[in-house]
Amino acid sequence: MELEPHLKNNLNCNIRYQIESFSKISKKISSKIKGLMNKKRVNLIISL
């Protein structure tokens, strides 16, 4: 199924935006985890 060019561009923009916001969120989470580890000196093992 062929998408019209502007629809394709829209999809690409949406995907890029979601990836960027996800990376921002994951950076926030990782910095919070680092803060917890520094405070409590506990090793957290995260399995995805």
C-alpha cells in the first residue's frame, strides 16, 4: 500500500518525536537511578 508523501512525512515526524521524547525520559530515569545508588550505595540491577 502506497502512502501519500505528506502522510509518510507525518509518520516519520511522529516516530522521530516519540524516539526523542523516549530518550529524554530514559535519561531522566537513569539519572534518578544514579542518584538513588549514590544516596544508598546500592547496586540496582535492571533487566529489560
